[in-house]
Amino acid sequence: MASQPIRQFTGVIPPVVTPRSADGSIDTHSLTRVTKHLLEGGVHGLFVLGSSAEVPYMTNDERELVVTTIAGVNAGQVPLIVGACEQTTNRVIEEGRKMVGLGADALVVTSPFYAIPNVQETDTHFRSIHAALDVPLFAYDVPVRTNYKLPLNLLIQLGRDQVIAGVKDSSGDDVSFRQLVLAARGIDNFSIFTGHEVVVDGALLGGADGVVPGLGNVDPAGYRRLYDAAKIGDFAQAAAEQDRLADVFNIVYAATPGRVSGGAAGLGAFKTALMLMGVIDTNVMSAPMLSLNDAETAAIRTILERNGLI
């Protein structure tokens, strides 16, 4: 019987939200509580400076403050995987080098954006970053942000060449995700994570190595139970946990349609839930995004109450 490929990164690795104070500054006290909440929930790693962190809205100083705060609380308990989100190769290398110096154990990198590349340029992009930075790299497939879907053949070749340690798939394309999982079988140190919140049981059944769920900020223990059930092959229990989490996910639809942007609706729901749970002090969003209002907050409270989270 063939041996199973080695996996360096697996499990539940939530993309940590970034709490802000009423004046808009980074709320490090609330960020400390979020980090502890996630660790106590049994997560296997922390993804810092991802989309759920509102990273495009942060200044350079804010990014450094967030990473150093989380790294200090984590103190090496779980891997710290940090986004190096910049438009082009040299900017990513500069950002990545800084984040490694602040404690990143691995980096998450998109294809270039604003300057939209072709396949050859994307290949060169990842290989150049790998050559410059001696840490594991995850390719972040998020075409809604980059306007470019990372090609399957490119990802597999980069994995076989040990340029990337895996993929964080937030493409929303379940067919390509399954094809990636199948094509990656047998590649050592190549982990595939789904960014989905509501079909994680199916992704794990299909062979995914883990999940990076924004909703994991709210209920990390629920995702840990789902993952543990799937790992032992109890997919009935995994499905039951996923069904409950799918109901919790309804918080992202609480915002009045058209009042706030899509990002503010989703991320604002996570922050509002954490505020109601007493984990963070406010649900303030990064400017110019609006925060959820009292009526929207009341709708989220109802969902949390019926799922036993408050």
C-alpha cells in the first residue's frame, strides 16, 4: 500500500478579523481577545492579513501592529500564516520579508493584481518570491480580488517543484477545487484549503486538507468539531455540524440590501457577532465602509441565540 503524502499544514486556520476602536484605530485589546478566542477554540493555525482582516484598508504601520500583536499572543502555539498582499512581485517580496521578520511561519500570496498577468508571468511571480524568501508559500486563488483564476496546471507544477506549499482556494469554483485536490494527490508538503464556510464537509470528504473560514472567527470550536469528525470518517456528524454552521452563516445576510457594500455586510456580520459575544468592543469597519446598525445587529443576535453562541 502506498504511503500517504506528507502534509505540513492541515486543519482549521481562520482568517483573523481586525477589530477597530470607535475612532477607527486598531483595537489591540480586542485583537488579543480574538486571538485567544481562536486558540481556545482549537484552531490549527492563524491566517493574518487576509481579506477578512480588511488588509487593503490598512496602513503599513497597522499591518505591522496586527501581526506583532497576534504573534505575541500566539507565542508559537500554532503556525502563523501571514498574507503578503501587494500588486506585483517586488512589492510582495518586500512585504513578505517584513512579515517573516515579524514572526510569519508561512506566507499567503496572490497573483499580481491591478497589473493582470498571463500564465508565464504568474509562474515567474511565484518562483521569484520563493527564491527570495525562505518560508513556505501558499498561493491564494481569489479571482474576485485579482480578476485572474490561477490555472490548475500551473498550481500543480509549482507544487511538484516545491515552489508553493499549497493553495488557499477562495475561487468559489467547486469543480476546479475538486480537480485540484485530485491532481495534487501524492505531492508531499502540498496542502489544499477551502475558503468556503458552508460546504466544508464536502470539501473534506473530497480530500481537502483543511479550511480557512471567515466564520471561524465567530465559531472556531464548531469548525474544529467539523474537521475532527471528518478526519475520523464520521461524515454524518460532520454534516450535522456543517448544517448548524450554515445557519450561523446567515448572519452575513443581516445587512439591509444596498445600505452597505458586500464586504461590509459579510465582515461586518463577523465583527458584530463577536461584539455581541463579548469578544471585541465594537463592530467598527475600516473607512470608508459602514458598520452594521442596530436593526441589523438585532437580526444577528437572533441567529446567534438560536445556535447557542450567546
